Amino acid sequence: MMRWLLTYADMITLLLAMFIILFAISNVSRVKFQRLATAISGGFNSTDSTNNPPNGGVIGNEHGRSDEANMASVKAQIDKYIARQNLQSKVQTRIDRQGLVITLLSDKAYYDSGSADLRPESKELLDVVGAQLRGVRNEVRVEGNTDSVPIATAAYPTNWELSAARATGVTRYLVEHDKIVPTRISFAGYGQFRPKFSNDSDAHRQQNRRVDIVILNGKPAPGAENGSTS
């Protein structure tokens, strides 16, 4: 007549076991869980199949925040130099999705018209930029740009050659004089094909004649542990 007690006792035991399990998993030890998952996976003749969360379980992107802080610091230092030297009309800085963009307006400020030879004031500014580049390890890309006015000289048959020559000159100066690691820097010449403004006025064309030094977001460049060459 008391056989129902056996079923009741079994149910109570199972409920107790369930609550113990729930309590145990509410305070998960990451190390113990990893060991448990590894042991279970091994029982099925497979490798550890635990889904490892990105950034080791850290919420957010720590490297991204570090990048933003570095970019803001470099921008602040360069902006101080620009203000001190009253170069606001010749140098511009901004942070966008690529990273930190340092724009040298090349028209008559840092180059003679139709020339890729760096002027002394260009080199002085590049020394300031180079000093800041040595403080970060991100990759750097130097981008040459022109307006849409055609050029046809023996040295530069088109704007492609002129923009590439200006970007090359800046890149070589940063590597050879400011000791930036060559593996972390590259250059590109875009000619007139990436204008900031339409080429419909002298003011807009002046803004399009530029060299952009872009400190790129993302992981450090290969071989850039020290930020500069010896």
C-alpha cells in the first residue's frame, strides 16, 4: 500500500539533484568548465570543441579602444605643432574609419608647382610626423593626389606620375631620415581620381592637390615592434 512512496522519493531525489546542478552551473569556473569540455570531447574521439569567445571573453574591442587612444594622442601632438607654426591652411588632420589622416596641401606650400621635390618646410613637418609615427606600431600609407588639371612634362607625363612621385618622396624621407620601419609603410599615387572636392574652383582644386599620410587602424605592422629602424 506504500509503494507510491518509492516513486515520490525518486522524484524528490531527482529534483534535489537538478537544483544542485543548477546551483553549481550558476557559478561556473572557467578553468573547470574548460577541463570538463575537453574531457567530454576526448570521450567522443574529437578535439576540444569549446566555442572560445572573441577577445578571450572580454566584452568590447580592447585593441580598438587602444587604437583610438593612440590616434587621438598623435593627432593632439600634431595639432599642437600646426597651431604653433600657424599651418592651419597648409596641414589638416582628421580621424576617420581608416585611421588618422594627416593631409599636406601640396600646392605651393610643400612643393613647387609640378614638382615632387620636398621643400625645407616639408621636411621639418615630416620630422614632426615621423617622431609621432615612432610612438605607434600601426601600418602607414602615404597617398599622393592631384587636381584634374592635366600635366605633361618630361618627368611627369600625367598626374599619375606626379602623385606617385610625391608619395614616394614622402615615404622615402620618413624611412631614410626619420627611421620608420620600411615594412610598415607603403605609398600610392591616385592622380586626380580621388578628389576631396569637385574640381570646379581654384579653392577646391587647391584642396585636391595633397599628400595624405594615413596611420591605419588595425593590428601592428609586421616587424614594427620598435616603431623605427636602428
